[in-house]
Amino acid sequence: MSLARLHYITLGCAKNEVDTDRMRSLLTAAGYDETPDVGAADAVLINTCSFLASATSESIEMTLEIAQGQAGELRSSKIIMCGCVPSRYGADLPSELPEVAAFVRTDEEDGIVSVLDQVLDVKRTAPGHIPAVKRTVEGSVAYLKISDGCDRYCSFCAIPYIRGRYHSRAAADIVAEASELVAGGVRELVLIGQDTGVWGQDLDPHAPGPHDLAGLLRAVAACVRPHKVWIRVLYLQPEGMSEDLIHTIRDTPEILPYIDIPVQHVNETILRRMRRQGSRAELDQLFAHLRHEIPHMVIRTTYLSGFPGETEADAEEMLSFMADTGFDYTSVFAYSQEEGTRAAALPDQLDEATKLERAQAGMDLAEELGFASTAARVGTVADVLVDGIDEDGELIGHAWFQAPDSDGAVHLHPGSARPGEIVPVLFTDSFCYELIGMVEGREAS
């Protein structure tokens, strides 16, 4: 018998998607049902993002929209605000958002069953069942969180204040979850964390098992080897690219040669103001070395424009670096003056028009490079994971060189493959970051 019907809304990054999956699985095991209709829900769980001020505003606007309903009248359903907004602003929220029945910080989410029981006045004679692997993934791709928190304290970033100090998940738990996800039909595991490259640095060095990311990747790869499964790693900082990790990516077939390294900037003065390491010379050397070791690798990066004190020459230096390196994918963001961060108090803050102008220049170059990289795939063959079918009946997938939800898609003829398959595809055309292709050796039915 269902205790109540719940509706879930996830805002922000893939790490929040994992957290929502965990809460959903706990609540389902405890007897709660899920409904896709927000109007039919007894409670709505909103997993919020607060990485930027704009994300915080979106989270609050969504909460108020759900509270008021389509007719502008207050809903009877209870609202539970979870995640980063409560973690960042918890003490101020109850008085600011009386529409919300409960606030749940990121470090409190494993107690979500007790929160819902209290809000909905559910009486239990015994604790609910706690599943060993707290995930309810549907589809062929699953994000696998290997750590949380961050110790870098970059001056522009609020993550350490939201999610706390860096802490690695135990290798045994990660491998067990990977095994369970693959057994459930997942064909691509995307390893994520705030800073994946330093996984294991906080674990007991004398405990059994791997103690760094390279060893963890080998363990996960060995676990999924009997299946045809892709492993992708995101959010690697430059300092985390050890020789062992580079060679592990190069020499392990299950691990995709896709490197995601957010450089943020290349000017040494700006990097120091950001409280980051490195220089242009060091980054040039790193990417040249990566391409030498893994010639066919694909590289994604992130660039933050308009940081306090950035000059026109600094911005041009970053654009020059992007062009010289030839990134396949680049995300460009205008600097946001985030409350509580060190950078918010720095002198020489740039005006919004300048920040947006420089970000647009970065985005224009990123598209020029990315579109050319995508177009160069036309006439070649590569493996594609079929994700599903769109409303027109067309198959949609992504190639090994495209991170899901980030780097474009591959469009295939209906009937030529099934969702969940990994198939060789000949690319026949491209537009922007999208590719059109034909499954090799198959006729559409």
C-alpha cells in the first residue's frame, strides 16, 4: 500500500541527479510512490542548485511556482527543498520561504525518509528498508559519484561552503554500485565528483584496495569487463593528471579517451587571483603531452571570463590558448560575483557588459572550434550508444566522443538499432555539434 505520491524535480548538475536518485530509491523502498503529475503529488521534492546566484534564483522561483500552482492558488501538496540552497542559506530559509514544509541539506539527504514521514505524518512500527545500492536509474547512462565536497577553495567558487571538505567514497562501494548499475542495463558509467583526479587522497593509505583514481578506474573496468560498457571521467583538474592516470586511460579499453579538464583561465596572474595553480606554459605542456600519449583523445574544458582584474590582453591570451590547443568542446561562463566567496571582495570588478562581451567572444570561438571538430567526423565510423527515440520516431544517441547531455547527439534512421545498443555508425552529415549517421551493416526496418 502506498503511503503517499511524490513528485521529484532536479535542478543543476549531474551530481544533483545522483542525489535525487538516492533519495528516490530510499523513499520507494520505504513505501512511497512516484507520480509524474505534480498536481497529483502529496509532496514535491525539489533538489536545488546554488552554484551561481542565477541558479539560486531559479531554484527559489521554481519553489514558488510549485507552491502557487497553475491557478495561482496555494497547493495542498507539501514542498521539500533539498540540496545546495538549504546547504548554503539554511538558517535564513524558513522565514523567507514559509511555503516550504522542510529543508534538507546535502549532508542530510540519506535521512529523507524520516523527513517525509514527519511532514506527511506517517507512523511506522519499524524502520523502512534501506536498499544496499540507493539508485533507481532508467536508461543506458548512469552518473556514478565517486566523491563529494572540495578542498581547493578557488576564490570564485562556493562549492566548499555548500558541500563541505573533500571526501572520497570507498572504492568497494563505488565498484558495487557500478556492478549493480551495469546489471540493470546501464551501458555507460560517467564518474563524477567536484574534483575526481584527487579521489582517494583522504582514504587510509594502509587500507586494502586502490588509493588513487587510476587504481579505482582499473577496478571499475575489471568489474564491468564481461559487458560492453563505456567508462567516462569528468571534472579532472590539471594537477590530477598523473602519468599513471594517463596511461590507465590510454591502456584500458573500457575507459573512453575523453578528457574533461576545466582550466578556467590561462593567464598566471588571473589564476593566482582565482587561487588556482599553473600557467600557460604548464598547460601547453600538459595538453601536448596528453595528445602525444593518447593521439585520438577528445578534450573538453571550461573557461571563466571577466574575472576581477582581467584585462583585454588577459582575455586575448585565453582566446589564443583556446585556438592553439584546439579544444573539441569548451564551456564558457561569465564571472559571477558570488556572495561569501573571496573573489566577491576583490578590487577591479568588471561591469556586466564587459563580462558578457568577453564571454560571447569565448563562446564564438568555442563554437568555431567545436563545430569544426564535429564536421571532421563526417565520413568516419565510430561507436554510438543509442539513447532513445524522439517524438518523430528518430533514434537519438551519442558517440564515445560526446559526453551525454553536454556535447551534442547523433541522429539515426528509425529501426536501425534499439535503445541501449552500442553500434558502429558511419557519419554522413553534421550541423553544429550534431551528427547524422547510418548504422554500419544494418538496414532500417
